[in-house]
Amino acid sequence: MVLTTKEFREDFSKTFEGLYAFDLSEASPIQYYTALGNYLKVYSADNWSHTNQAYLEHQVKQVYYFSMEFLPGRMLKSNLLNLGILDTVRDGLREMGLDFEVIARAEVDPALGNGGLGRLASCFMDSIASLGIPGNGNGIRYRYGLFQQKFVDGYQVELPENWLRDGNVWEVRKENKAVMVRFGGQAILSEDPDGRLKPIYSQTQNILAVPYDTGMIGYQNEVVNNLRLWSAEIPPEEEIHYHTIADREKVNQITEVLYPDDSNYEGQILRLRQEYFFTSAGVQSIVRYYKQMVLTWQHFPDKVAIHINDTHPALCIPELMRILLDEEGLSWEQAWEITQKTMSYTNHTILQEAMEKWPVRMVQELVPRIYQIIEEINQRHIDKKLPLYTPELTYRTTIIADGNVKMAHLAIIGSHSVNGVAKLHTEILMHEVLRDFYQMYPAKFNNKTNGITQRRWLHLANEGLTKLIDNKIGTAWKTNPSELKLFKSFANNEDTLAQLAEIKLENKKQFAAYAEKEMGIELDPTALFDVQIKRLHAYKRQLLNALHILDRYLKIKDDPDLDIQPRVFIFGAKAAPSYVYAKQIIKLINTIADMVNNDPAIGNKIKVVFVENYGVSLAELIIPAAEVSEQISLAGKEASGTSNMKLMLNGALTVATLDGANVEIRDFVGEDNIFLFGLNDQEVYAFYENGTYHSRDIYDSNPRLQRVLNTFIDGTIPGIETEGRVIFDSLVQYNDEYFVLKDFESYVEVQEKVDQLYQDPMAWNQKSLLNIASSGPFSADFTIKRYAEEIWKTDSQLPAIQQYIH
Ligand code: 9GP
């Protein structure tokens, strides 16, 4: 049944009046948006319940994707697109004299994640639903998301991100599905009448976990899956025990904020509390659902796949063990077999500091029964492996070591599958970082290169380009992204290339309008737009980008008439609040921006724009306008990256080290259509091994670089005495951990090549087109197909769901 604009207008007006009881013409954008959201919830309600019904009736296997972070972005447009009514609603609103874009912008972009990891989880939710795979997200409903970033005098300042201020129209509170999560106290094991050891709990703190469900709407396929986010509450029957505000606060705190500052004990224990809270609640609700199917426990892994996204949800493993052992009375062997078959784990980083470990004392204190189970898993692991491997190797793989619980070890031992997120990353895991485990469990290891949803990152974000592609190759790429390669046949078509350029220019103008309005920076849209958008971290080397800008700056200062390709350098990044060095880099880049943007000798030859509060919505504005994609991490450090894929899909040319998924981008697009530079991972490892890297020597022997670096400390860049000195020392005195100086020369060289190519618009546009046409393999649809087939063993249920409708 096709919705007409007339029907839409009538239903929407009714929804609006039902909600607000006043004249539609007097409303604010947020009210229109809320009414539209409510309208859509009703519009899609049948699909949501039919999907649930189909899954339960057919007793299909479902995947539960446990993630501490989700970054869904604004959902209004994507829900409309996926429901197939975007144009109708837009037209209907226009007929009512309302501006859809203004209404869409009223939606808050929930910042329930830090970066790539959380956004990946949301791309996966879109693909899982769009492929008709029975899948659920499981996470935390933080009352405050990742801080709102402001720049004050160039410094990052963090403000609370109150994303729920106006309510959240997409969620449904389900108190009937609440579960209890137990913390602290004691768990004393004692024999029950059947002779089994069971814990007797005393003095525990019981917290009510209340789920808020959000429909994950599949792309025009009538599927609506579920994202379940848990909120912590005082159980009504225990209100009496919470006398003081401080006591009540302790409960609220659990789901108060994403990544509370964990630089102190209180912060750390809170984070661990969050981890157990949402894993316990999620696993309990899965078990409860499973029990409706009246199957024996042995079938559990045939119906349930639990995916552990990074180590944060690794407590799923002892929690499922706890339930099977203590509540369902299974033997250890039975419970362990079921648990291992059910769990799978993705590693997203090789950085040691990001490898979670928790002090034993903390785990014992917070979740005593879970700790007992972890201890036993650990002991059994040792007992089983000691006869097979050397004691050194065996003890390197233990879960408990040096007074800590190592979450990655727990996740690997308790799962049947361990995957990395790009080919190179998986290789590094197998042969370097996790090589002991790879030796023990070679069959567990596999690669699943990340992916992105082309529906949000091309169709919605770049409507101009979408129209062009639709015209040239049809629309099938939206569900079968490999079709994008058909676009290659237009690589020599001058007319298509000219249209491509025009679309890019239009997108650049839109970003320029934003920069002018929000930041007062005037940009020339015909300049080359060069983009680096990702979390701020030393290994991602935003500093290298800054050095390149300064090198250009000095060149122009030396020769103001220099004929150089004008560039706009765009940055978007948040630094973790306690990561001082990253914040100093933000201050540095902001100060460079001020200096360069206001220097009449520089004019439009260089502009630097560091957007405030980078997030999904800003990415949707920046990416379509990008011409150069900066993927310049030190080789071997970036697990995958996903902005590299989004930027390529939108026609940016990649400047890259051979790191993360850049390697596969190179393979698909071909070496002629990417700008590679710098050390490769083997060379980096060789330097580590030989200890032969001396950044000071590079500084001493390269006058050009020396001059650039000296600007940090010689007053050239005003007002960065402290930051400039720290950064200078980190690079020159303390041996430049991420080889910025080593890669500088080849980086600026490759940037010169970028400039040269840009002088030939047809050649540039051709490469841009080839990038777009080669980006199909990076669709999350393919990634998810591989997860579903090879790890989760879940099948698409499209026919079963659609039979309810037809
Ligand atoms: O740093 C990785 C990034 O390379 C990857 O693209 C993303 C999604 O797999 O995960 C990031 N890792 C984390 O955020 C923390 O492990």
C-alpha cells in the first residue's frame, strides 16, 4: 500500500493534535519533529510486532550484539528512507508549508559512543535489519552521552551532553521486561539438597535494569529489529533502603554518563559496574526469552549468538555461566560448552593501554560470584593447557595475572570465534599481539573487515551524488552495493565527470556556509578540501597533518607570490577528557588555525577549520564535501578505520599509510588511485626490535622539518608556549613514539603529488569516480553477511517476516 501525501498530511495532523492539542502552524521544529517521530512509530508498529512474532514463532536463531557504545546519528531521515516514505513525507510537509530539513535538524544526535567502534555498531544494526537477520543490539541508555565539545581560547572544554532533554521519541520503555542485577555483598557457596554447590548471597545491592527499546528499521523490507538500552533504577520494593540522596545517586550513576572519567578508583569501579550491569541485564533477558521456547539447554547455541564488541561486554561469559550453573543447575562442563558455543568476540585495538584489565580486588568486591567463576575458568584453562604447552606460554594466556583480570583473555578463552576488523589487523593479532592464543586456538581466529552502510553514508548524506549514480547505473546498489562497480564504465565519460565535479562543489559550498555561519571562517569552495575526522589520538597523527600545514605556511611566508594550490584543512576530533597530550594537540591546531586564517599574506591559500563537537551529523556534512581523505596513522596501529571507507564512497582520494583497512582500499581501488606514503608495519616493527629509531637525528639532519618544528617553541605560533614545548619535546627529545618525523618527508612529497593531480580536474575526477565505484566491498551489508554466515550462523528471515504482511 503506497502512502499518499494527502494521507500523510491527515494522519500527521491528527498525531500532532493528539500530542499537543494546539494549532499545527504555531509549533516549533522540535514539536514537528516529535510529532513526526510519533507518527512513524505508529506507522512502523505492525512491522515491529510482526518481526517479533515471526522470530518467536519460527524459533529462529538470533544474534545479540553487546556493545558499550552505539552512535546511531539522527534517525528521522534514515527511518523514513528505510520505510520507503522519505519523498512522500517531504512532499507532504512542503504542501503544509513546512521545511523538512529544518525539522530534521531539530533531532538531537545521540552521542552514545566515542567514535568508530560505536558508529560501527550502528552501521551493523542497519545492515542486520536490512538483510533480514534476526538481530538485537544490547547496550546502555546513558543519560548523558559523550561530552559536548566547546573550544574556549582554542582549548577543548567538555560540557554535559544532555541528549534526553527533549525526550527521545524513538524509544519505548518496557518496565515489564525489567530484570534485577546484583552487586557487591557476599556469595558463599553451600551445598543444596541435590549436592550441588550454590551461592547464598548476602548484603547485595540489587539494581533494577529497565530496558528502553528502539526499533531498528530495515531498508524497505518490513523488518524491524530491536536495540535494547538498559537504564538503572532503584527497585520500587527497595525504595525504603535508599534514605539519602547519596545512596540514590549511586544507583543513578550507573547509567548516568558514557565513559565516566576512569582516571581514579571511583571512576574505574563505576565503569566496571556499567559493564556488569548491561551484560547481566542483557544475558538475563536473553535467557528469559529462550525459556519461552521450551527447549533443552543444549539447544541454546542453536538459537542464540552473543557477540562481544570489544572487551567491554566480556562479563557476558561468566554471567551466562552463572545463570546456567546457579539458576538452571547445569554442570560446569555443560554450561561451559554452551557458553563457548554462544559467545564470539571482536577485537578493535592493539593499543596496550586500551586492553582492559581490572584489579582483582575490584572485581571481587563488585561482583563476588562472577569473580569466583572467572577464577574457575582461569584454573581450568591452566589445567587443560599446561600438559600441552610450555608453562611460560600457558601462564602468558591466563585470565588472572599480576593482580588483574584481563578482559581480552577472558573473551578469547570464553568464545568460539575471535576476529579482527581488517586483514592487516587480524594478521597482527595472530602473529604479534595475540600470538600465544593463536597458537592455542588457531581455528578461533578469523578476519571480518569493517564496513559502513551506504544508505546513510551515501544515499542520505549525499543526495546529489546518489541521484547521479541512480541515473547512471540504477538503484540496485542500495541493497547490493557491489553494483557500484558498474559506475566504473563512466570513468571516461566527460559529462559524468563534470557532473561529479559540480556535485562536489555544491557539497563544498554547503560546508562553507556552515563554516561561515558557525565559525565565522570564510572559505573558497574552489579550494581543495582536505579532511581528517576521527578521535584525537597520538597514533592517528593529526600532528603530522599539522606539520604539513605549517610547512606550507612557511613556504608562503617566504614567498607570498608562491603559486600553490589553495587548500582548506578540515579537522573534527574529540579528545578523551583525561588525555592531556591529545588536548594539547587540539590547542595547537586551533592556534595554527587562528594564525593562518587571519594572516593576509596567506589569504585563501590555506584555511584551517577545526569543527567543534564532531559527531555523526557533522560527518554527514563534511564527508560529501571532502576531496582528500587523511588516513595517516602509524602503520600497524589503526585496527581498521571507517572514515576512510565513508570518504572514499563519497569520492575523496585517500592519502594513506598502509594501515588498517587502507590496505584493502588500496587493493580495491588500485595503487594509481590512492596516495601512499610512509613506513609500513614491518618497517615499524623492525625499528622497535632494533631500537634504531632516533628522531633527534632526523630533526638535526632535515632543515625543512627543523624549521617547522621550531615554530612550536620559537614564538612563531603565538600563545602555545606550554603546549608547543611539550609537543616539541615529545617529538624531538622523547623519540617520537609514533614516527611522525620519520614519515614527514614522504608525507609532504605525496601531498605535492596531490596538488599536481588537482591541477588536472578531469584526471582528478576520474580517480574520484573510481574510488566511489570501488567502495562497494566496504559496505557493512557484506561485513554482516560474513559475520552471520561464518560466526553467528544466523539466516536471513525475510520470507518468514514478510508472510505476515502479504
Ligand atoms: O581504533 C579502532 C578503529 O580503527 C576501528 O575502525 C573501530 C571499529 O572497529 O574500532 C576502534 N577501536 C576502538 O574504538 C577501541 O577499541
